[in-house]
Amino acid sequence: MNQDISTILYGKEQIQQEINRISAAISRDYEGKNPLLLCVLKGALIFLADIVRGVTIPMEIDFISISSYGSETVSSGKITERQKPLTNLKDRHIIIVEDIVDSGLSLQYLIEMIREDKPASIATCILLDKPEAHKTNIKIDYLGFSIGNDFVVGYGLDYAEKYRNLPFIGVLKEEIYS
Ligand code: IMP
Ligand code: MG
């Protein structure tokens, strides 16, 4: 797998440092609010698992699944909901935990969908952002790293379901997907 990576962007220690910062911010901002961390499957699974272990206040987790890409590396703009959260979102403080914002269309769709359930608040917690690729106005409340337009894998992020288990975030060699 490692031979398919052209550059390692962030290693374990660097990621953990940002995770600690985000966990502390959530613990401070949501004291007494019992937030629901809503993990967007599957890419944000590892990010969520690391975040929650640093959160020091009572909180809950749930999962949501949407699909946008298939095995393409550019956003199709076509998004479908695959699995709803089991928790009733009404009057809850929701923190959407997502791996990456590219065009921002998935996150926008997700926010609109969640809003229909009348939560008390909605915030976004994103591991990676590609600001140059945005096609919509997205507000990120907690961000790990801002990156360029490269296609990245590892630490939960995949290409065609592979590479999620890499312990670092790296740029996938273009020859793998072109
Ligand atoms: P958006 O709707 O264009 O913002 O796409 C967001 C989704 O596309 C993310 O949740 C990822 O699943 C996927 N995605 C976008 N860029 C990358 C990348 O560089 N690596 C892996 N997945 C990506
Ligand atoms: Mg995703």
C-alpha cells in the first residue's frame, strides 16, 4: 500500500496534536449540552474514535451514511442517503464529524437533511478541508487541516474502499486512479 503514496502529509503525532486541540474545544464549548457526535460513515470512523477519547464531558455518538463518489475521485454532486441515525435528533446539539470537505456538496446536503429533524444546533467537525475546491458556502466549526486539491487517503479516507487503514494521511499517486 505504501508504494501507492507519493507524499505523506501528516503522520500520527501531527494528527494526534490536532485531535487533542479539537477534543478540548468540544469539551469546553459543549459543557452541559450532551452533544451528539454524528459520524459520517465510513471515512470519519477513525477520526471520530480518536476525537471522542479526548472529550471529557458527557456526549453520545451515532452514525449516518451517505454516498456521493462511488470510486471516482471527483465529486459527482449526486448524493443519496444510505443509513439514517438511530437517535432522535430533535432538540439535540449535533456535531457532524466528517473526513473531508471537497466541493462541500455532501456536507451541505447533510446539514439540510439534519435541519429537517429540528435539532437545537448543528456544528461541523472536519478532519481535512480543500478550500480551493468548494462549490458552496460551508461553515467549518472544528477543522484538522487545510490542504490543496490532491487526492488523499489514509486515516479512514479511501480510494475505492482501500487505504483506510494507513496510520497517516498521504497523497495517492495519480497513476493509481488515472
Ligand atoms: P464533496 O461533496 O465534494 O465535498 O465530497 C466529500 C466526500 O468526497 C468526502 O466525504 C469523501 O468521502 C470524498 N472525498 C473528497 N476528496 C477526497 C480525497 O481526497 N480522498 C478521499 N475521499 C475524498
Ligand atoms: Mg465521506
